[in-house]
Amino acid sequence: MGRYGPRSLGVRLILALLVPLAALEVFLWFHVRGESFSTRLSSYLVMFVAGISGLVLLALVLRSVLRPLSQLVRVSRQVSDGELHVAPAPLAGPSDLRVVTKAFNEMVAALQAYQSQIDRLAEGDTAIDHTLPGPLGDTLRRSVSHLATVTEQLHASEAAATVQARTDPLTGLGNRTAALDELGNIAAVARASGTQGAMVFLDLDGFKSVNDTQGHAEGDRILRVIAQRLRAACPLHLVARNGGDEFIVLAQSVVSLDAAIALGHELVAVVARPCTGTSGQVFALSASAGVVMIDGTREPLDVMARADSAVCHAKELGLGRVEPFDERLSGVIEERGQMALTMRQGLADGEFSLQLQPIIDIATKQPVGAEALLRWSRPGMTDIGPNEFIPIAERTGLIVDLETWVLEQAVGILRDWRLDPITSRMRLAVNISGRHIIDGNLVGLLSDLCTRASVDPRLLDLEITETHLVADIGRARAVVDDLRLQGVHVAIDDFGTGYSSMTYLHQLTVDTLKVDQVFVAGMCDDRLDRTIVELLLRLGDSLGMRVVAEGVDSEDKLTLLHELGCHWAQGYFIARPMGVPEVTLWLRQQAALADSLV
């Protein structure tokens, strides 16, 4: 305690009492030294009693002062160590000490109030204690008030961010996140109550053509119109935009699959209502729908995947259809998955091969090359046609691997043909999937293959189906331009059978149009088919493109095509698809024959 502790104070009190006693003893000794022994003894007794009485009185005084002072010191030590949860020091001792103790207790009580406010603040409670005393209390109140304001603003911002994170910015509908959350809620209700919900997945048919022909601003406006229609038609259901031109409607309670399918038809009809553009143009859109029941047994992402499969199946069957995900479709998807695995293994085991169908110049009858056709022969089984495995390969993404293999083989064939002067300028056409041109790396792949094989890329024709080209016109245009810069020729296959307008040809720079065999087949007997072929030929001429007719299976058709001015042709009348050695021999023979007739 230092020089001012209770021990120092006790010593001082003892000294203050003993000094007078010692002085009294000295006085008595001088005073009674001439007296008798008995008198001196009596004086010493008096002095002794007085000393004892003083010591007792001193002890009482020290106890009344030192005990409360010691308690005050103990409490002050706790406070100085940061411990504010202490009992008040007792009010005891002299009045001055009581005053000091009371002041100390009030100080500790104030500190406890400050600590309580800080503790509540640490727990997130921003309620203000208006009883806090002094300037420190005013400062703490201002700090708490400011923090409460900031916290409220943060909570408001978080709430707004949460709403924004669940809202599609274009349409104001819920987004995919909101749809997945609602799917989870409906599934939980279904599990608890035994009811069923339903999901209708809507995908607009051919909407990309609106963006490509009218611009994205007009396309966005039409999406907002459709979103408003769907929300008005489903006031009790969650309507969300999954992205792009896809919408989701979630019904929490549906009595049966038939009722869910009926809801899908209603929504398809809502989308099909004509929509007027800003320039007065009327758009007649359609939508395909997939329907899935929600019974709480599957995760939201699984339900979403099933709905996506159902809508893809609806598009495969035709536009404007509604298809449920049922056991039959589940079996089809399982078969496709198994087919994809078998196909991948077949590619590794060398089960795929190429057949080539020759192409001739109609005017000179000279062979100009051939088209490579992919074939799949499984050991011990019948051959599988391209119409069976190509769509599955496209759906599963395996098409990129298949077509990479085809391109490697095609470049190898051109390399071998280059060694013979007769076949060194022959061309080879290869079919390319729209998925490959959009998602693959055709430009880099062909550059690498042609460089390593020392093959002129100008002898390679890539045939791309029209419907795939217009699926993503921006990406297709960029890839086509890069391919043509390399020297690769690009052809639009099956021209005239897709959903696109002829105006798309102005957005793509291609070299060749291939007239689909469906028009060539009836051109000699059906005036409409002949007119279509004539129009396509004139279109090709006006755009400076070569036109190739497919499916020429008779001399009459070949003669008519010559009269109409068609450039090249292929078909069974000219030659059937053959193996590479057989086609190579055929090309040499036909070239020599044509030269001999000149």
C-alpha cells in the first residue's frame, strides 16, 4: 500500500500514544524518586493502567478505521484489475471514510452501467441507456446511436441485396435461385403433407431469330411482355426466368399430372398470343413445355434437370408441345445415356468408319470430290444409322469427339490423295454439328491438322446444317469467318428445311448451298418442288455461291438440274457411298473417262 497504507497509519497512531506515556513515566520518575517505595509503586501502577487503557483504546480506534479501509482497498484492487462485477464496499468507519467509500461505490456503479451498455452493444443490442451519467455517458450514447443507424442501413442493404440476388433484372420475375428455393419449399410441404406440387418449364421456340433480326433491345422488350403475361396468368404460383428465353412456373399444390399438363397447355397458349413490336410488326411466338411433378423425393436440381429433359423431348417432337417427365421418358433418357457410353467405347475400339459419296460437276461430269459419311458398325450386331446415334451424340456432347475423329480421318484422306496427280485437287466435304461449331475449337483443330499433314485447307468443305447455324448467329459468324480466313470452304447443308429466314444468309459469308434432297426428289413431278429448287439456285447465283443438289437418283433429275443451272450434284444415280479405297479408285476412273470424252 505504500506510505499511506493502513499499516503506516497504525504505526503513527501507536507512536502518538506511546510518546505521551513515555513522557509521563519520565515525569513520574523524577517526581517520585524521593518518595517511599510504596508511593512509587502506586504511581507505577497508575501509569501502567493508563498505558493499558490507551492501548485498548488505540486498538479499538485502529479496528474501526483499518477494517473498512482494508475492504475499500481490496475492492479498489479488483476494479483496477478490470473486474467491475464486485459488491459495493460497506459504509463503515469514521464519517470521512464513509464519504470516500460512498463516492467510490458510486464510481463503480457508473462503470458497471457503462460496461453493461458495451456488453449489450457487443451482442448486437443497440438500445440506448439514457441514465448513463456524465460526459462519458453522452459520448457513449452518441456512439451507440450512430452505430444503430449504420446497422439499420446495413440490414436494409442486405435485405435489398437478398431481393436483388433472387430477382431477374430484366423481367422483375424471380430468377433461377428463387426457383430452386421455392422448389425446396414445395418439396418440404409435399413430404410433410403428402400432397404434390408441379413444375412447368417453358422454352420459347426460335426466339433467337427475334434478337438476330430485330436486335436485343426488341427481344428484351418481348421477354418482358411474356413475363407479364405469365405472372398475370399465375397469380398464385411462382413465376421465374431461368435465363435466356426460358421460364419456370411452380405450383405448390396440383391434384394430378393431368392437371399439371393442362396448366402447361394454358401457359403455352398465353405465350402464343401475338405480340406487337415497337415498329408495329406482329410476332407470333410459340413455346414448348416440360412438366414434372414434385413429391418431395428428389432434390431441386434433379427436378430442374428432369423438367429440362422433358422440354427438350417436347421440342424434338415438334413446336408448341407439352411433354411430362414420366417413366417412359426416363427410360428413353437412360437408353440415351447407355448409348452414349457404348458410343464412346466404340470410338475407342475402332468401330466407327467413313464412307465417301462422290460429287460431280454437272456440266462436265468430272468428279470434284466426295462427302464423308460417318458409319457405326458394332461387332455381331446390325449397323447403327447416323439418324440414331448423331442426335444422341449432340445431346450428350460426344459429337465433338466424334467429329474430331472424322476431321482427323478426312485430313488423312486428303494427304493420301495429294500423292496422286488425278486426285490431288479433289475436295472432301465433312458434316459438322452446330454444337461443335458453337462450343468446339474448329479453327485451332483444323489449322493444326492441315499443317501437320501438309494439306491445303482450301480442299476441305465443312457442311453445317442451317438450323444449327442460326442457333447462335453471332458465334457462328465469328467461327465461319475465321475458318474462311484459313482457306476452309463452308457450306450450308439441308438448305431450305430450317426455321430461319433467307435473310440470315446476309449475316454469314459462306461458299456453298446444298439443296436438300426432299426438294430434289419431287422436282420432276411436282411443280412446287421444281419452283423451290429454281428459287434456291437463283438465290445462290445472286449471292455468288456454289449450289450442290443432294439425292440425285435418276438421269431425269440430273438433266433437269443441268438445265436449271445447278453446279454440282451427288446421289445414288451418280454413285452410292463406298469405302475410301473404292471411292479413290472410282474418282480416278471417272476422271480419266471424263478426260477421254473431252
